[in-house]
Amino acid sequence: MPDIGKMVSGFRVFKSTTFPEQQDIIRHFIDQGQKPTTMFISCVDLRIPPAMLFATNPGELYVVNNIGGLVPKYNSTGVHGITAAIEYAVTGLEVENIVVLGHAKCNSIKMMMSDEFDKTDGLSESMRTWLSIASEARDAVKAEMSESSIEEQQAACESESLVISLRNLMTYPYIAQRMEEDKLNIFGWHFNIEEGEIMAFDPDTGFFEPIS
Ligand SMILES: [Zn+2]
């Protein structure tokens, strides 16, 4: 487990190698201001950050991570940093794409699928409330895949949760409007870290297909 000393050493390496190498790119992004064209909504335990996955330059992506990479419905009660971030990305930065990036072996989805989710003395109230955004996925998988292995149930719940987040994105009026004007596209991608594959949700078929 890396300790804070390793972080400081790592920063020294960054400062002496990556920073001078990419100084022109970094300067360019400072001069032109924040103008990412794609927002990623991903999970805190994705393990490989989108900038590394998609080989982008600093400042090219607008990334928001949360537990499970979930998107609540528009006007959900509570304080949600994610809704403010979405609003700013769409109405302020006018991003052209939003990608909800789920992933395999997701600890957040694992928590949602666990028995702890149901116990009153299990998950904390804040955790349960947050994960409940995708409880419909959990309920469907538990009902329809009771004979399947835990791993298969988890994988199905990861995909279903992603579809729920996509559906919830559509409830934001400014997102629906910009999509209608053909100025915004939304995507649901699932990253399998073991296979090194990304599967994209196809809303026309309801299935996931490899992106490459
Ligand atoms: Zn995760």
C-alpha cells in the first residue's frame, strides 16, 4: 500500500520528467481555459483513470468520480456534487459527450448486491441512500438471475446500473434539450479490467458491444 512518502517521491518524478515534457501542452490548456469536450462519470475504484485509458492530454477530459459511477434522477433530494458537475459540464462548458463509465469487479456494486444492503445495521444510511439510485438493477438481477453465480449477478448488476444512470441523465431537461438539438451525445461504457475490453451499451438493441 503506497504511503504518503511514495506520493511525494512520485510528484518529484512528475516534476522532473512529465511536467517539462508536457509543458507546452499544459501551457496551451491554461491559455485557452477549461474546454473539455467529453465528461466522464466514473467510479472511485475504477483503478485506471480515464485519461490513462483513453490516452488523452491533460485537461481534455472532465472527470467526475463517485461511488459506483451513478447518476441520480434530476431534482433528487439531498446534496449531490454530481448534479452540479453535470449542470456545469452541459450548460457551462457545453461538452459534446457524456460517458458513464462502469467497470468490472466494482466494489460499489458489490456492496449494493451484498446482504449488508438489506440489513438495518449493515450499510450506513448515506451509503444505502446513494446506492439506492440503482436499486432497480439490484432487484431485477436478484429476481431474474437467482440461479446464476454471484460473479454473474454482479456483472449483470454493473451493466444494469449503468443503463439506469443513462436513463436518469435523460431526466435532466438541459441534457434532453441539447440531445434533441444534436449537440450532446451520451454513452454507457463498461470497462473490464481483466480483459482490457470496453463494452458499449447500444440503446437500439439493449445489448453491450465491444467499442473496438
Ligand atoms: Zn466501482
